[in-house]
Amino acid sequence: MWLPLLVPGPTSIPYLYRLVLTTIEPMIALCGALQSLLYPTVYMSSMTRGEVSFLPEMEFLHTELGGAWLYFAFVEAVVLRAFDDEHLWRFLCAAMLLSDLAWCHSVAQAVGGWAIWLDIHIWSMEDHLMFWTSAPITIMRLLIVTGIGLNGAKSSIQREEDSVMIPNDNGDQNTRDKEEDGQGPYTKG
């Protein structure tokens, strides 16, 4: 398999964040995409507590929604794994938070508004499922964007700027920190 289940990822992103955002949530997003694309009637019923029927004329919206979730799944499962850069993770998570805000509002709209949705006593099983599979992940993204829980490692660009290529006896090149070489900002020169 060309894409392992969990790559080491950025050293600044803790294991739990990486596990959830590059493995667990992409599967959730893929399931949401498949439900929206293949079973729009079930999706509509679960979102609205059975109050709104699926109309075939509105199928294009389910295709659009499914495509958005496929995009989410790809960014999380592929892009976040491919780039060892805390800044990129933070920017992508910020963009995902914008989508999360819209999705949370749509959940309340689907049942008649925030006053109805906030009454937890009348939540359906689907309401609980949607909340408990989205709220913790949204909070995790917010923590990443604000830098809470990150290890503070340098971005891949900063690591490249802080290293130099030095030829060795074999004609190959080795990378060393500039500080080790006496060229860094914290060395006496």
C-alpha cells in the first residue's frame, strides 16, 4: 500500500491529533460522502429527524455535499500526511474550521433552528452520532490552529534554512545544522 495508515507526520503535531485527523476523520468523511451520494434519502431523514423528505430535484445538492466530503477526506488522509509542516497543518485546519462552522449551523437549520437543536432531551440517535463524531474533531482543529498542544517544532522550510549541504569524502552530501557548523545566529563567529 502506497499510503500507510499513520505516517510519522510533523514532529510538532502530537500523535493523537495525527491519528484523528489523518486516519479516523477521513473515514468518517468518506462515510458521509458515500451516504450523501448513494443514499440521499437516508441522509436527509437522519439530518432532519424525518421531517423533510428527499426530493429528486435536490439530488445535485447531495452530489455537491458528497464532493466536499471527498475533498475533506483527501486533504486529511493524503495532504496532511505528505507534508511535515506545522504551518500548513494550521492553515488547513483553519480552513476546515470554516467548513465546520457552516456544517454545525446546517445541523441546527435541519431540525428547525438552534432553540430546537440545543434541547438535548429530544435528540435522536442520529443527532448524538453527528455531534459526537464532529464536535471533538472540531475542537481538535481549533486547538491546532491556536497552537495548543503542539510541540513547537520548526516548519520544513525553517529546517531547510537552518541546514547546509556539506560534501563528504564519497562525493555525497550530508546535511548539518548551521549552528553545528558555527554559522547559526546563536554561534559566536
